[in-house]
Amino acid sequence: EHPINGYDVPTELLSGDTPAETRRRNTDREATRYLSAATQISIEYAEKVVAKVMNEPFRALAPTFGVDVPVVAKWALKALRTRALRDYILAVIFVMILPAPALLFLWPQGLILLPMLYISAWQTVSWERWERIHNVVTQRMLRDRFDPDVAPSPHRESDRARLGEVAKRRDGNLVVFSGHSAFIGSGERLRYQRILLDVSRGKEAEDGTPMDPDQFTSQDLHRAIIRAFDQEAGLARRLANIRVHERLFVNGLHVHNDDQLLPDPLRPPPATIDEDLLTAATLHPTPEARTYVCVEMPGWQGQLVVTLFIRAVHTGDSLYIDWTFQVLPPLRGEFLLIDHFYELSTYRQLRTSMRLGLRETFPALIQSPHKAWKTWRQPYLARRYQGGQSHAIERGYVFDYGARRSIREDACGTRRRHYFLAQDEIMYMLLAQQTLTRAIEIFLSDHNVDLGQFNDQVKIIFDNSIKVGDINNGTGVAIGNNSSSKINGSPKGEK
């Protein structure tokens, strides 16, 4: 039975004997490849990746679904090193050009130096472009040759240590968020539902007499939901590499009061906490910390990730359940340009690089002193920024340890460029919602709870959910509430 997630995953990768890291690499490979290439195509994006991943030593990192963050960060660091070398060389050439007009009065023959210096600047700009586009993107990042394991290792030991810490945070069960974005890293909201049930009413026995409901807790229901989405379940066999786990979500302003959530104020919150703390937050939720069951459904090799967040609260005679679907849509169009790249002959590589480099040389030369100065000062500015944060923490000032938007969210677009991908987004939601409601129904029935209220509310929910996407002759797919996402045609405001 083939998985219905846009790509056929080999059977051996779905086997329980296959290491989880191997299955993940296959699932996340495509989005990781695109973002790695984006760091070479867009220096601005590379700077954003380094700022968020490398230069925030105290804040938590947002979960980054469908992307191998250390790999992308390694390529971003390489792109910035290449650009910095270009700017340093251009700055030297710029300084040499400045006195040239004055020298002409003393040495008219020196006029020949100006075109030579400009040609040197042109060659430098052309080389830098050739290195990023042809030597890196074309040689190493096309679909048939991308290998996450060959990402260049950073030169500095501190950078290597930081990436090691980042890699450990991928599978944590603690999410520390900033502001109101509790589900940071999971993209935009696709759907939100809730039900409220009276669980004090028992179902009728065979003789028609009402039964007494069995006692249960919120944690019992969470475990039943996790079992329903487990790899042995039917949905997991259809949607390859579903990941289901409990996570604790805490606001970044509230972790400093708990030694388990913040053992060391001068380090970021841990990625993983004890299961006892998860259970306690499930049984006794507070305004600051709540436990959710998270069901991550990646598809299209990381190009699409739908995540379901479920929370149950059992209070006496009532049971409250809410669930939210979040979606990480495909990347922006400019980050998909590498699909149109192909390997050129050496002559055409040089000709293209030099032609485009000629257009960029003059503005790059004029801006090079400022950019070289900015690059040279960057380590100092990073230390000052981090020193200001540590100063505030040590003196007891309010500090937000919460994560900001992930590098995957920064790269999201609004268009679903593939018709089937847009269909899968809705299909994932409906299949997961069906699995969830069946699990709740079976659990309540096993505990002798009357299902009348449950069945009535679920019917209304599914009637409304079916309308979440409207496919009309292939012209577009509406995604979520009041959405303007389309397959063909770009909605207003798309970047």
C-alpha cells in the first residue's frame, strides 16, 4: 500500500526497523534542499538564518517542521563567508581607486590603473556569483545530487558547538513561545474546533437502564489519541512518517519561575523535560503551561506539513476538547527557482557569471566599504547584543525566552503551485480529524459515556469541515477561513 503524500516512500523506509533519523531525512530532504539553495540565492535570507539560529543563545528555538536546520545554517554561513570575502576585496579596490584622480596630475600614464582596478572588481563579483550559483547550487543542490551530509562544517568551534545544540532540539517535548503564537513554527492556522460534553451521563445498557460512566482523566484520553495515531494505525500507514507526541507549551515570559523549565537562566530553556511534568500539566493545566498532543503530518518531502494540536480538559462532569490544524505551505516562488537550473558547460558558466557580474560590479563596489565595515563589526555587535541580554537576565529584568518565527515560516509562500499538493492539504486535515473523532468516540464508549452530545457536535463539525476547500475546475483551492490561497493565479499581496 503506497503512502498518499505526494511522494512514494520506499517500503524499507517505513519499516519499524529503519532508524527514525533515516526516515526523517527522506521526508525532510526536499524542503531542506530548497532552503539550503535559498541561502545561496538570497544573501538576505542567509543573514536571517544566521541571526535566528546562531545569534540567539538565550532564546528557545521554534520547532522547524520538515527542515534540517543545522544543514541550512551551515550553507548560510558558507554563503556569508563568500560574500564577506568579496566585500573585503572590493573595499580594498575602492580605496585604491579613490586617490587615482589626484595621481593623474603627477603621473598621467597611471590612467591605465583605473580600468585595471575596475576589471579586478568585475572579476571578483563574477567569481563570487559563480561560486554561489554554479559551484554550490548547480553542482551540489539539484534534486539528483543533494546530500545533507556534505554541508560544510563551520570554521569556528563555537559555531560547531551551537549547531550541535540546535540538532538536539529537534525532537524535544517543550515549546517555549513568545507573545500569542503558542504553536510557533507550525505556520498558519488552517482550522480550529472544540467540543464540550457532559460526561456524567452514562449510556444505556442492553436492558435500557442507564449505566454509570467509568472514571477517567485527561491524560487517559491523550494516551488513547496517541495510540490512534501510532505508526501501527491505519492512517499512519497511508500517510508516511506521521509523528505523534505530547508537548508542553509555555510562554517565554513565564519559564523563569520554574527550575525544570529553566535550570540555568543564562542558557536557553531545555528542549526536553520529564514526562512527569507533561502529565502534571495535562491533569492540572495553568494559564502559563498546557500540554497538547501533536500530530505532525509531513508530505511532499517537507514541502507541505500539516500539524494537529489536541488538548483535553476533564473537569468533573464536563469534558472539553479543542484541536487546531496548522499548515506550513510550500516555499515562496523565488526559493523554488533551482528547479529551473541545470548544469552549464564551463564556458557558459563563466560567460553567464561575468555578464551578470558586470551589471552588479558598480553598485557592489560603491557599497563595499560600508558592507565590509558591517561584516567586520558583526562579531562585536553580536557580543554586545548577547551581553545586553545577559545583563538584563542577571539583574532580574523581564526577559522573554520564547522562540520567534522559524526559518521555515520565513520562507513560506501562499500559492499551492501543484494541484495535488493543494488537495493533500485538505485531505490530511479531514483524515486526521476523522481519526481523532473516532478515537474519542471509542474511548468514551469504552468508559460507558452517553454519546448523544458527541455525535451531534461531530456531525456539525464534519459538515463544516468539508467546506474548508473548494476545488472548482482546477482554477484554485481556498485554504482555511477567509483564505485567498490559490493554485493558479497569485493572490493580492503575495511575495
